[in-house]
Amino acid sequence: MTDRHYHTFLSRYVECEVLRSFLMELLEVVDKAVKEPVFRCDWAEMILLQNSVLVKVLQQCSRIISDRLLDPFVEEVWSKIFHTSINFISQPSLQLETFSRSKRNKILSRYKDMRRETALGVKGLWFSLGINKIRFVAGRECRGSLVGPFLMMTMLPDTELRKATIPIFFDMMQCEFYHTRHRMKENEVPKIKQLENEMLEKLDHLVEKGHGDEHYRDMFKTLIGSLCQGHATLCDTGRRLVSTVTHLLDRLLQYRTHHEHTG
């Protein structure tokens, strides 16, 4: 199907509730195709072909969600597109680093890196949220945090993907910082403790499951540290968070390495 086919088909869903229901069902189908593969793992070509179709579906869903379900904001569908997209790029069949060089080059020449393409789509969706970002960060307004899924996405072992997506956390820091600032007393410094606490909790879980490495730790420290350094208001608070996160990440990686060598 071309973009025109998708546009013609989706334009039939005029009512917001009908569109919401359809998109939720469609994204659930995509999610199930990723989590419960139809093809055996050695049917590599069929899996890649299926994934190339799913990428297109996710792109079209993202477009219609941004166009039609931002105002009024339909949180359920936005949450679903984020989670489904990240589940998609995290599937084993897309982790090119696990393949031989010849197989990896063959996949890249035919399909490119579908993880990067989808991750950039996730990043675009995030920055299109505007004032609704706080719903996915932390605190009382948050009913479905994206901190854990975003950590998992940024930990995928691809340098370009990491470089493009890690800065999302700086934007999350700004969201909580400015959201809490109006509640502060005079001369009191706004904090980003909700985000920090959730990052620490999710990092523990993810590193234990094998995600993350020293390269990720260093890139997180460099990218987020640089963004904090250039931000007059968030500089000190942000750098403290970066220090706390990277220190914990360093300890967790050391523990994992020690456990692998002694276990």
C-alpha cells in the first residue's frame, strides 16, 4: 500500500471514537505480531518482510495520531503507539549486531535499519506532544510513564540510535522541572526527583536483563551533561541527576560483569 492508499482508508474514520477504537485494535495486532511471531526464527526473510510492512503501519498510525488525536488529546492511543513502536524495535530479529557482517550488510542494503527509522518516529511523536508530555514523565499527572520504555529504546546497541534518542531524557527533565516550579516557594529550587527515582528503578531492572553497556553510560553522561551545562536554570539540578544516574549505571554494570564471570 502507498501513502495515498493509507490516507484514503484512514480518512473514512471521521468520528474520533471510531478512529480511536480502530487504531487500538490495529496497534494490538502489530504488538501481537512482534511478541508472538507467526514465522519460526530461522525464516529470516519472511520476518524481515513482515517487519518492513509493520514499519509502514507504525508510520501511518503515527501520522494519523498526530493529526487527529492530539487535540482533543487521546492518551490511550498515544501511550499505545509509543509502547508498540518500542516493542517493535526491541525484537531480536532487528538486532543487527547479532548477525554476521555479510548478513547485516544484506539486510541494510535491502531494508535499512528499521530500528533507527522507527526510533526517530518515536522521537518525533514525543516532541509533538507539547503540554501533554508531563502525562508520560512522572508525578500525579502521569498514569503511564514512558521512562522505562525510553530507557530500553535508548539502550539498543546502535550508536546513531542512541545519539538521536538519549536527548529525550533532557526534555523529560525540563518537563518535570518547569511543571513543578510554579508550586515552589520563593527561592526554592525546583527538583526532578520523580523522574530520577523512576530512572534509577528502571535501570536496575534493565541492566539485570542485559541491557546497557559502558558505551551507553558514557554517551548518556556526555549528551545529557552537555545539554544541562548549556541550560542556565537546569544546570546544577540536571548535572546532579546525570551524576546519580551514571554512578548507579556504573555500579550495575560492574556487578553484572562480576556476576557473569563468577556465575
